[in-house]
Amino acid sequence: MSNITVIDQNLPDFLQTAGVSELTKQLAGNSGVKRIVPKNGIFRKVVGKEEMGKIKGNLNAIVVSASPKVGRIFYAKQWTPDAEPTAPDCFSNDGAAPDAGAQNPQAARCDACPQNIKGSGMGNSKSCRYSRRLALVLEEDFGTSLEGEVYQMNLASKSLFGEGGSDNAHTFENYAKYLANNGKSLDYVVTQISFNEDNDNQSVLFTPARFINKNEYAVTSTVVQKPEVHKMVVMTPYQADASGRQQKLEAPKAAAPAPKVEVAEEPEPTVRPSKKAAPAPEAKKDLNSVLDAWTKEE
């Protein structure tokens, strides 16, 4: 990250929410998708390959969009810290079949793919990994010139499935179910995103903080209609490369031709494979009381 200090004090009132001017956008050019990268216990703001800021501690955000299905991503080459970014060999947006843009599809169907078998990766793991993309608006950006800016966040398996760290902190798939089972909408609450201290410093958990206010609703309802926001949650070869290697991938075993075996189609997991399967967790606390408590404190 470059040592550039941007003036952010004594900004005139009329410029607080003016955003970036068209002249500045023209001169800066297309710098790439803005992303939030959870790494080493810090949420890093990244544009292209450049880190532009850090958020220490928890991150409060509104999830405005997400990929409809849990996807998959596969790299044949072992990850190394100094390796140049490369597009994935194979990836899927729906978790059912390789995307048409995949460079080297490993099988016709994900459920019959040799990279989707335990042991194809390091130890007993699978070399093809789960992935889901989110589009976020940050709470701290409201009332500033960044109001309405949308960030992409990529969630890997440990942030998607398994148990949370407490009664009210969830992995993402369970978080969405938790809100729905309590009659609440994911995009109508401010979500607190925190690191899972019981897992690793890359995986994150999700907790409802409060309901969004009228202005936040107006902003998020507008930005979610933008085509570029829709593109953020659809994996392409470039986007898969941009965020698919945020955490170290284990070395897969050498790919072999897909064996002609019948593999039963399995649903997307909701818990870690190592734990006893269970239905989606019921709310251990009443969500209304949790959110109302936050609202009354304001």
C-alpha cells in the first residue's frame, strides 16, 4: 500500500455526499472492482491489486446481493505466496456443472468430478473448493462521499458452512436461514461481520446488529438495481482469479481422467462434513428482541 494521505477533514457540508466527480473518474480510469478481503484478522479494502485501506475489528455492512448458488473453484497448480495470479482451471457458478468460461473443465458435472472427491486435495480434503460472492455496502460510508459504494466479498467453505462461534454468530448459509426462519430479510438489517476465532484468521461469522433506517433502505434499493452490482456476484475467469486465492489452497493431487462411476448427487452442505448432519439451526435467541435492543440503544 502506498504512503499517500488523502485529506478527509473539514470537508464542506455540500461535498459530504457528492461522491467522486466525473472528471476524477475519467482521469483515474477503470481501476477494478472494490473488494473487502478478510486476511490475518483485518478487513482490507482492495481495488485491483492495490490495498487502499484497512478496517480493524468488526465490519458492519448491508448485504445487498449474493450469488444465487454456492459455486466451486479449482486450481490445478499449487498455491505459493509469490506466484503470479492466474485464472482458475475450472469453476462453477451453480455448483452443478463447470461454467462455459472455464479454461480446463474437469468433468461434465460437479457431482461426478474427480476433484470433488475427498482425498483429491491435501490429506482428506477436496481440491475443488466452495465459494459464494457477496455485494456489500458499508455502514461507515453512509453520510460520506462514499455513500452507496458497493464492495465484493468472496466467502470460502469455512465462512459458508459449519457452526458459529456463539448463539448469535453464524456462518453465512446458516445466517441466511436464521434470518428467514425469524421472518427477517438479509438485506434489511445491518450485519456485523467478525473473524471466527475458533477457526482461522481468514474465515468470518455473521451477526444481526440492527434494522436499516429509511435512508439506508433508499440507497441500497437503488444500488442493487445497477448492472455492475449484479456482475459482482457472478464469477468470471477474471473475478475468480481476483479473489479466489485470498487464502492458501492446498495442493491437489494430479488430475486424472474422470472415472466412469455413478456418483449420487449431493445437496449443498449446511454443516462441516466432520460433524453429525443436523437441520438448519433454530434461533437460540429471539431475533426481534436482539434487533430491538440495538434499536432502543440508539
